[in-house]
Amino acid sequence: MTTIKLHNTKTRKREEFVPIDPQNVRMYVCGPTVYDRAHLGNARPVLVFDVLNRLLRHVYGEDHVTYVRNFTDVDDRINETAQKRKAAGAEGTLEELIHERSNETIDWYHADMDALGAARPDHEPRATEYIAQMIAMIEELIAKEHAYEAEGHVLFAVDSWREHYGELSGRSVDDMIAGARVEVAPYKRNPMDFVMWKPSPAGLPGWDSPWSKGRPGWHIECSAMAKELLGEHFDIHGGGNDLMFPHHENEIAQSCCANGTDKMANVWMHNEMLQVEGKKMSKSLGNFFTVRDLLDQGVLGEVIRFVMLSTHYRKPMDWTEKKREEAKETLTLWKRLADADRDYVRENFTGSKPPSELISALSDDLNTPLAITQMHALAKQAKTSREAQVKLAEAMTFLGFDAFEIWDHSFGVSLEHSFGELEDYEQLLFNARELAMKTKDFSEADRIKSMLIAAGLEVRISKTEVKIDTTTNFDPAKLETLK
């Protein structure tokens, strides 16, 4: 069986991945707070863990992996939008308008991530569906003296977990207190204590609990949902590195203390952040955009996916126009190569046999840049090898690209039409060469060859045939005067 090695944030080491139960490999990834469109940075963890999900299913079996990614639908920004709609005369109760806004945003999220080729997880729990489990976990923490109630709030007592708190992020409690930028409420025993339940503001909906009519804190949501769907101890927990502290640190504290375990997850994985043209993405710099912004501008989802996967997940990813153009050119070429000998490729394509070198690269801590480098090598071979064309199609499919979707609009013409015509040009040049060999006048053959090359075609001539391939510079319009 393939050995997978992953970098574990908790241990700061790359480790061999050994599942708790190979028959049920379990992974939880923190999902979005559904108050607005997903920005480009939100897409990175989706794509990183989509690739890991594909790898795990390949190694352990499609039915032996459980992937959970949640929706946080308890949030002030969701409430604010609903209140504005209510004030503007929208029909329905505030609770209904909040639910409507969450549904709207989740639908947007699904559409955008689907466009990037990301497979949906096995479970996508909403926080509002697991309030009872959150209350039960909080009650357990209070009973074990890891939490306390104060003025309708319930807070986790960090001192009760002081020996272990900070192990994920590599911080000590004393250092965190010294540099803390946290709310120091009068009812807190320790400045680092964090809220697990809080009263709902007047006029806003909430849930009944033993402490107040209120709502859960952010951290307890993931602890409760992960336990309910994956158990007290599971294999992999992932997300962006901005979640490492305090979110994931607090999840560990809550879960281990409530469940009586020494671990919540065996492996913690975090992707680095995204930049735009070398700068942090922000509205103030004018370089902030959503996935939908790019899609509406005509940037193909597969292009966004390619750019994202071109950088290792543990390194900052820089979105640039140059990378976007290069990704489009590369994918266009690969698709053409996969379609060059259509009948043979489709007859031998399985969609489930990625090249071993691709799996080897991904098994080395999701080394997607190396996987793409290997695909470039396959593409080079595919120019002269039908077997390599099949392998390239298999590799593309495994990484989430549609090997057989021809981009009609990439060059302003149908690529299928262009490919069909290439055979005619091959025959045209071959006939001209045959005549030239007899007459010793090569001017017409040379003229045709020069025009083909000028149009961005690669021309190979042997004694028995002429073969023509497209390049990323192919411009069919330059061939109009040839026939």
C-alpha cells in the first residue's frame, strides 16, 4: 500500500500517516462562515483538502473515507443582513430571514467551489443543526470543572488545561496573556478564558439553555460537530493557518477535556495564506476579490485550481495575472494532447488509474508542484505517444481537471473543428512534399510549412508522414489563406 507522509503542525514534523481505522479514515476541515461570497483565499483550503481527500480515497478506497467540512451559520454578520432586509420590508420573521440568508450564501459557496472542481464532502453540517450537542458538551465541561457559568455566559477555564494549552500553536499561556488582545470581561477568571455560550442580544433569536437564551461560541461548534460525525478521536483536522490560534487550540482544549482523551485528531494540517501580486489581499489595497468575481470575468475555474495547486500548500500562494495566463495556456495544451487521438485515449481511459509518479508526489505531503512538473513531462511525451496521452488524461482527472472538456472560447474557435482540420493540413503538406521530391522544386512545400509554423503549429516531417501538433501559440486565423 502507498505510504502517505504529512506534515503535522502539532509535532512540527513530517510523519507517516497511519489511520486509526483503515476502513474508516476520518477528516474534518473547518469550513466558511456563510455571511457573504467566498473570497479567493477561502478557496485555498478547499482545494488543498480536496486533493488530500482524493488521495485518501485512492489509497484506502472510495467507501473508506469520511470527509466533513462544516458551515458556520451563527454569526453577527448574517444577523445584520437579515435585520436590514427586515427593515426594508422583507416578508418573514427574523429567524426565517436569517435562515434564508444562510441558504443563499451556502448555495453561492457550492456553486463557486463546484466551478473549481472541488468534490463536496461526505457531510456538510450546519452549526444551527447541532445546538443540542454543543449544549451537552458544555454541560460535560462544567461538570468536569473545565468550564464555568458567569452572567449567562459559559467560559472555558484555560487554567484547567494549562499544561497542554498552546501545544498546537507553540505558545505558553503566560506569553499569550502578556501579549493578549482578548476581551477582558469582569466575569473572566483568566484573560485567556474563552466563551462557549453567550446570551443573545435583545431582538435577536437564540436557543434555550441552562444558562441563558443565547447562542454558542465559535469554537464549541466545531468540537461538537466533529465529535458527532467523526467520534472523539479521529485522523486529520485541517484548515488555514489563521485558524491555528485561537480556533484550533480552543477546539483541542474543549474536546480533550470533555471527552477525556489526550488527542482530538492525530494529524493537524494548515495551509498558508494567499497574496495577490505579492501583497496581502485587502479591500484597502483594491486587490480583494471573490471567486465569483474571477469567474464572472471569464477566468475558468480550472485555471484558478491550477494556479492554487502550483504552489505547495505550506507556502504562501501568490495570485498573479502571469500565473493565470500560464495556467490557461498549459491546461489548453494538455486538453488538446488528451484529445489528439480521441478514440484511442477514450477507449483506454479509466478515470481511476492515476500515474504512479503522480501518487508518489502527492503522498509526499501533498507535493502538488511536483505532481504538476511530472504532468509537464507527460505532456511532452504525449506529443508522440498515445500511451502518454492516456496517462496525462488520467493524471488530469485525478487532480480535478476535466481532460475532455475542450475550451471553445480559448482561441475564439472550436478546438474540435481545429483538430479535425489538422489532418487536412497534414495531407496538404505531405502531397506538396511528394510533388517536390519528384520535381525538385520545394518552394510550395516550404511555403506551406512556414505558414503552419507561423500559425503556431509544430510540424514534424518523415519519409512516410507529416505530423502536426498545436502549441499554446496556435492561431487558426493564420491558416485561412492556406486552403
